[in-house]
Amino acid sequence: MRGPHNILRLIRTGATLERTGAMPVILNALDAPKTIKFAARFIVWPFQFLGRKGDKSLLPAPRALTAMGPAYIKFGQILSTRPDVVGPELAEQLRVLQDRLPPFSTSVAKQSFKLETGLDADDVFSHFSEPVAAASIAQVHRGKLRESGHSVAIKVLRPEIERAFQRDIDTFYFAARLVEFVSPKSRRLKPIDVITHFDGVVQGELDLRLESASASEFSANIRNDKGFSVPSINWSLSSRRVMTLDWADGLPMGDTDALTAAGHNLSELGDRVLHMFLSHALRDGFFHADMHQGNLKVSSNGDIVAFDFGIMGHIDEYTRRVYAEILFGFIKRDYKRVAEVHFEAGYVPQDQNVDEFARALRAVGEPIFGMDASNISMGRLLSYLFEVTERFGMETRTELILLQRTMVVVEGVARSLNPQINIWEVARPIVEGYIKSNLGPAAVINDLKTTFKVLARFGPRLPSLVEQALIKQSNPQPQVLQRKWSANFKPFALGSIFAFLIMFILFFYMRVYFS
């Protein structure tokens, strides 16, 4: 029954996109062929009455997604991190999808707290406020612990949110497979991987124990970072659907007038935001991936306080080194080295020309150094980088997308504090420090030590492992052929479904015409 349900949900989604005017916006952003544009709008046109109207004060794409509910809002938020998929303009429009849902009642939140922790909220808290923020997955209340008097934030998941998300995610997977079948060009953008990434992010946010763990790990990593802090988790009052942490006092990062009136140095704050983000990404490989103004405050002592750890980024040691070398190459304007790093990392196919790729990168980097700092647009820069990516046959690097997007967001935060800030000049000492400590002779020695430790641990098993690998290579298993057949069957099945939909619409038109 999953297939028919997904078809109906997909029709309802398409009807809403068409009714709100979002359909042509999205198809143009995806650079869909004319035939696809015509077919998509042709199929959903008679079903417009099934679509939701949405909030007419919003732009078409955010209007459609907010009308369709929490999963679609969250999906729009994730797509706003993927300008390589939807284009920089649409990605910018989708970033407004914050706190667009009405809150649920405080009594329901208290009931959920009791079910999860086994404790009565009125016994634990002397004060439990009405919702102070309501997002697509959860809402936040401010409370005061009766025993200690400490102010805390209580985050509670929406009722039945898990079931709603799972239903819509199934539809997203179905739509992604259909897009790949109808438009082979789209496969470079990996729509299935995009949905998989979205699914992983959502599953992490639907278990607040994981968000609590992320906050705890992040706190441990930054404990020695001066001028930057995160609230502490109250583990005894946290569970899968409830998270309790210290209340973050301070002025909102977006309120520059209040920050100035309080005597804070805005330029220094802007530099520190960039420094902290790059340090966390390169040094720790674990960074806050949603560092917009709404998730940052400035305390009375000048510390930057970060909260909301639902979206965190992780990059391994090798990727960090590659990314650092790429950044360092741009900073030094050594485009040949940047190109070589891409080839060495396997980002660019070996049949491409490294010198031509270096010239394309020069066209990306040189405008940066020829502009006034206030006129530099990282969004425009990334847009051109994605064009270069397509031209040289590079596949989307999903592990870098979140890092690149967060870098743009953080630069935007820094620029709101200091319009003249230059991200490259601010980044230089962080990147150079990482290069010296991780790509020099000392780093080589440490890598060799790690390699010898691994070999020593697995040394006795190496002969048998090699033997097993050679046997498998010489005798391929029948199930491999089965998987290949299954993979070939999926597009055929999707094509049949698509053809069925077209026949259904044609039949509908004929009935209307001859009746």
C-alpha cells in the first residue's frame, strides 16, 4: 500500500506547488528541461483544487512548504543549505523557514515531560512558561528549577511528529527516484543522497538524546575557547522527547543596536564568530552547522553563547586537511596547488586537465582579491564554484556541502556586525596554524605512528583478510547479479508508474471533454 499512498501524496504536493505558484520557481531553479516542466505542470493542473492555498504574504516556495506542514518546512530548511541543488536565489528564499508553526499547548508539553521523565513538571519547576519559540519539530519553554532556582530551557518535541515525518519522508524518497528516472541530468546532484541526508538530520533531531549528546560533545571541545560558550545539559531532566539545559542569557546577536549600547565591540565579535567556526571545523571536525543570529547570543561578559544543536556538522581528518589546503591555496592565490589538491583527493576525474581546472579556479578567486571587502559575495562565489564543478565532471561532495553552507551563514553573521570584514584575511591565521600543525613533519610522524598501531593490531589477521578478498574477487556471488537486476528494475518500475499517471490524466481530460 505504500506505493499508491505515495502517488496520492505526491499529487497533493504537486497540486499545492502549482496552486501557490511554487512549481515554476522550483523547476526553473533546478534547470529542468522544457519537456519536464510541461509534463509536471500538465499532470498536476487538474488537481489544483486539492492543493493548499498557504500564506499569500510569503514568496511562492516558502508559501507552499509552510502550507504542507512540518516535514516540508524542515525539508525546505535543509534545501536552503544546498545551493548546488536549488540554486543560490531559491536557497536564500528558503532560509526564511524558521518558527513558522503555531505552538502546541503548555499543558501538552507538561504531560510529555512527565511521560518522558516520570516527574511532574509542577514539582520540578517553580515556573514553566508559555512557549517562547515554536519550530517545525519542537518548541521551547523557559523554566525555573524549584530546588536551585536556576533558569533553564525545556525543549519538547511536537506530539506525533515522528509518525508525520516518516510518512512524508517515504514520499520524498519516491519523488527523488522519480526525478532521477525522468531527468538523468539530475543524477549528478544526487537527489537520493539529498533525501538520505535530510532523513539522517531529521532522525537526529527527533531524538533529543542525540542533540543533548551533540551539545555535550561540543561543550567539551570548546571548553578552552575564550569568549565562546554553550549551555550545560541537565541529563536527569532530559530524554528522547524532552531536553533540559541552562537558559542562555544575553543579547541576541542580530540586535546590533542593543549590542552597541551595551558597549560590545562589534568588529571584534564578527572576527570571533569566524575564528570560532573555522577552529571548530578544522581543529575538531565537529561544528555547529546552524550558526545564524537566532542561535547566537552575547552574554554580559562579552562571551558568544551558541544554542540549538539539532544540526551539527562532522568532517573526518583527511577531509579537513583537503579543505584546509584548498582554503590556504585560495588565500595564497596558488590556484595550481588548489587544482592539484582536488585531483589528489579524487574530487575531479583524472581525465580532466589540471591546468584548465586551475584557470577556472583563478576566475573564481581573483575577483575576491580585486573587490572591496564590503562587495564580496560568498553566495555568488559558491554559485560559480558549482558551475565549475559541473563543467569538470565533479560529483557533489555531500560531506562538504554543510560546511560550505555554514561558512556562508557565519560570514553573513560576521558581516552584519562588521560590513567591512574580509573572510579571507580573518581566516588566514586559523588556516595557516592548522596547516603548520597538521601537514608538517610532525604530522607525518604522527600519521606513521597511527598506521603502525593499526597494522600491529590487525597484523595477525592480514594474511587471512587478503586471502578472503582474493577469493571473493575470483568468485563473485550470485546475489551481486541479483542486486544489479534489482537496480535496473527500479527505473523500469518508476517509468511504469509515471506512464500510468500520464494515462490517467489523459483519461480524465477525455472524460471532461466528451461529457
